Amino acid sequence: MYRSLFNEPETIGDFNRLEVWEAELSLELTEDNRIYGFLGERPEEAKGDEPYLTVDGRVEDGDPIRVSWRAKGKPGSEYDGWIYDYVGYLVPAWADATRPRAVIAGTVTRTVAHGKAPAGSVFSFYAVKKDFLEPRICIPLAKPVIDMMASAEHRHHHALWHGSRDEWAGLSAKKRAALQSLGWQPGPKDSERASLGPDRLTNGSGEDFLFMHRRMVGTVRALDPSARSWSRVPQPTFPVSFDAGTKATSAGNVDGNALPNAWVVPGDPNTTAWLVELRKTSTLYSRFTAWETLYTDPRYLATVSLAELGSRIEFTIHNWMHMRWASMPRDPNPDPAEHGLPVPVGRPPLDFDSKWLSPEYDYLGETFSSHVNPIFWRLHGWVDDRIEDWFRAQEGARPGVIKRMQIDGVDWFEADKRWVLVDEPWEGPRDLHHGHAEHGGGHEDLLLDVPTMQKALSVIYGPEPRTEPEITAAGPAMASSRATATWFKRVED
């Protein structure tokens, strides 16, 4: 939100005569500290002929940070020929503020005359940063999808499925035995498939990753066809425009793919720096584009098993995409005093308070919540499309060797122990006799028992078990509260 105060000499001290212009200021910061953007009055829906000023300037480090730019009127509009020069400063936040917002305050000079307005007039201005427009607002999922994915059953299943296979290689013998007793070891007992073990490229865990998420994608698309894939990793676009059809309600995230700001993870400078690095355009091209090129190249895809492909995708581009588009996690507590407050490290892994079941808690950096976020389905649709790329590459290299089949209603491939390693991909413990719960999406026979899943999570993230873990309403006593932003940081360079 932008406001200019027309403090002409004759109005100084007379607040009844003070004029104010309210508009929208949109700024994009480049890696070399340049800024560019738009300044103008936004209608409810743009027709494409609205007047506005284009902004170009730079940010200078200091205390406070100095921001300067020149604003020029759109050619051919009523603002044509207007030029204003701005000098502002980032206002420091109050030390005890609980909900601070970034503010730029300063002066603006009318550089050239226009109409009856003379050059040289000086005004005051301030701009208050608006909240990031979250994907759940601008590209919402259908309500049946939200209801399913935000449920306790699906949240715990997704968190535990990932947690079991990601942590298995580092668990003690006692913890492994406890997890096996609950049926939540990653794969067949004593033949577990750890996703981060030394044999992860060859043990079939990559197939588990692709299969489980393929079922999830199919389930969601059946309920909401708009949950489509990214055709490619989204490229940089300015998040705000005055193009025809642009609505005020979507300004700031027109297509849902805008990047949220990075944030500070207290006590963890490495993760903080990584969150910043992820959002850089240079990282997009040096990392994401390189990975995308590799994982869509039929020459490469013809040389790897499905398991190796899945594992490499999971711990490279997939994990980095999760965190590139992750917003600062916030407390979903219904108490207005706490609702929306920053939680930089996310939900502690053993906090089972019911507040975390709120659909608003859709933090992409945690497996308990990421699948409630609309971006998850665009991202995982992209991952799922790589399976078909792989099949086409295999067909081109060795026609007829890879045979299609269905496993529990999911389109898949017959195991041949060379290119497809696993007879039955692992989705969690199953009831071999009949379904105990009906949660839809092909999970009817999965044992999605919340207390059992909480016990299994307590085994993984809690202290060494002495007896069966005790669960309270808010979860067991927590051994640690790690930064969940690091969950997706494990990457193969």
C-alpha cells in the first residue's frame, strides 16, 4: 500500500487541508540490488488501459537501508511525461513488535512539470508491505481435496511415511524394533528400504517415492482437475501487472507461482542463507534448470532404473522446489493473539495439538502439511510426468522390455529386477483382510490409525524407547525441536 502526502507550503500545519494519494507500489529486487516495478491505482479488474508509473532504481546497504527510484508515466496514458524521483528508507521495526511490517518512508520530487503542476514540488510518502498472497487464496484447491488432505489421517500418514524411510538408516536397533512392532518400518520387515541409506539408488526406495505420490496425484485430480502439473519449472515473472483481466484480489501472485520471501531461521545461519539462495534467479538456472534438463533427457533416462531416477529426483530438484516456494510457517492457533504469528522452524515434529490440522497450516517445508498446499500438486504433477518420460525413453532404447500393469489401481510397471526393482511399492502397513477405515483415494486398506501413527512418530523423533510411547493430547515430551526447513535440505550434489 502506497500513500503520498501532498504537503504543499500552504497546507503545512493544516491537517484538514492535507491531501493524500493512495495507490499500489510493487517492487521487485534483483540480485545486484536493482529494483523495478509499478506504481498506480489498481481497479477491481484491470482493462489493460489503466495509467501507471514504471519504477526503476536501486537499494543501498546502510543503517537504515536506502531505497531510491525514478517513476515514469506510462506512454500514451494520462501519466505520459510524468517523472518523479524518490528517496526513501526502510523504517526499522520496533524491538517489541509482534506483527511488524516492512515500511519505506521518504520524499518524492516532481522532476518535470506536467499540466498545471510545476516541477520541483516535494511530497512525503510511505509504503507499507502487504502480506504475501498465499496460493491457498489465489489458486485454491477444491474443498473435498482440502478436507481429505488436511485430515489427521492423511497428515500423519504423509509425515510418517516420509519420516520412516528418511530416518530409518540412522535409527538405533531399539527404535527400529519399536517401529517394526507398529508395522511402520519402510517396506517388508527386515528388508526395509531406507531412502537415505548407502544403497538408496538401488534398494527401490525411489520407486516407493514415485508410486506413493502417483496415487496421491491421481486421487486429487479425480476430485479437482484444476490441480494440474507444472509443464516446466516456473520461470521468473513479475508478480504484479496491469494487464487486461488482472484482478486486484490476485495482485502479487497472479498465477500462484510467485516466490514468497525467505526468512530467518533463528540459530541456523546455514538454512537461512540457503532459503535466500533458493530464490535467486541464478540458482534457478544453475541448479533447477540443470536438473530439469537432465531428468527430461531421454538419453539419460534410458540409462537409469526407475528406482534410481526416483531417488535422484526426490533428493535434488523435488526437495529444492518444496523450499523455493515455501512461505514462512505461521501459527494456526485460533486465538487471535497468536493466530498468524511467525513460527520460523515450523511445527515441532511431535506436537500433535489439533490446531495444526487447520487447512491454513500448509507449510511446504514439512511433510505433515506440504500436501495441503496447492503448489504441492503442481510440483508433484511435474515429478509424476517424469515417470512417463522415463517409460518413453526405455521404450526407445529397449522396446517391450518394460511392461505396464496396475498395482492396486495405480498404473505402474512389472518388476524385472533390472529397470523396475520392486514388486510391491511401499505406502504403509496394510490390513490384508479388510479395510478398517474409508479414507478414499485407494487407501481403504491402509491402516491410517492416528494414535498408532503418533506412536510411530514418537519412536522416530523421540528419545530412546524404554516402554511403549505415551501420547498426550498435545503430544509426548519433545526431545528436540529441529528446524523443519532442513527437512528438504538433504540433497545429492
